[in-house]
Amino acid sequence: MTTNMQVRAVLFDLDGTLVDTLPDIAWCLNHVLARHGLATLQAQQVRGMIGGGVAAMIERAADGLAVELRQRLHADYAHCYQENLVQRSRPFSDCLTLIDTLAAQGLPMVVVTNKAQALAERVVEALLPSQCFAAVLGHREGARLKPAPDIALQAAQRLELAPAHCLFVGDTTTDLLTAQAAGMPAAAVGWGYGGRDALLELRPQFYCDQPLHLLRALRPQPVRPSTSHPAAATGSQ
């Protein structure tokens, strides 16, 4: 990330970025598949289906099945997930510290997710310090899902900031494409559900393997003179 970038707010994806929701999602999906006599999936398979919304996940899990059956699976999954939303889900390690640190610095934060609005609010309320977020923006019926930029631009408007001053943080290519479409700098995270190579192909301004490394994107360290090698002009940190 360039040192002259002025980040004045952070927009966070939810699933795979702040909260590990895979355990509940995979459990509910497999519960519904089994009820219909279908083969269940490994958690790693489900992991790669997260990020594009429930309909996209069901389409991938039920590929080749009749439309009517896919519709029943969708409805049954939605009911099951509402009942088991935060049974097994937990914040990723150090994400709570990251949120507290950014809040202490006075940096506004917004959750921007393809999860349904009501579910997103419940997850944030149950597992994260909800008071630290200026808003939780989830999917509403009739609205376009990420990677359409609508919800990201809505967040910037809520904060009364130009998109270029909002750092979009996410774990999938969907998030990075959203940032690009919205004209926002992006930070890709390596602890979530997206693959590193696919993320780096989209050339995010920053990539971090651990939550607290995101702080480097917000406060880049300058190159300082080396103290261990006097003959060297500079040393990197």
C-alpha cells in the first residue's frame, strides 16, 4: 500500500473476515442435504462456496438437481440457519483486538456483507463489539449482491466519505471485485475462505495473513536508517 493513501474508514466483510461462520454454515447445509437424501459435503468444500450469497451456495451444492428441489433446499437451509446462526461460529483470533484498536484510534468501521441484513445484525450483536461499528449493512431483498459496488458505496455515503478514503477488507475475490467496482483500496486477508493466489491475482493494495497485520495498511512503516550496518544507506522495517 502506498504511504500517501489516506484511509479514513474501514469496511469489513463479515463471513471469513471477522467471523468464522463456516462451522454453522456447513452444519446447516449438510443437515438439509441429508434430509433430502443427498450426499453431504466436507467443510473444505463448503468453504469455497461462501461469499456470493445463499442462492449461489445452494446452486453450487445442488448442481445438476431439478429447480424445484434446489428451491426446497434453499428454503430449508434458510430456516435451519436462522435457528443455528451462532451455535458454532466464532470471531477469528485477534479480530476483537483489531476492532478495539481501530475504535480506540477513532477510525469509523462498517460491516458490509452479502449475508441477509437481519442475520448479519444478529451475528455482529452476538459475537462482535457491535457498538464499535457505525453501521451493519447486509443484503436486502431486491438489492444487488457484492461484487456489485452498491452496498460499499452506501457505506461510504453513510460515513460521508469519498470511496477512495474507505479501505475495503475481505477474504474472497468477491470482496476485492467489490472494492475495485466502488473505487476503494482493498486489503485481502489470508485467514478466511478465499485462496491466496486468486486474491493476489486481483492485486489488492494490501495482503495480510493475520488480523493485526492490517494495522500496517493503515500506518505504513517508513524506511529508517540502519543502525546495525553504518555503511548502508537505509534499512527496511
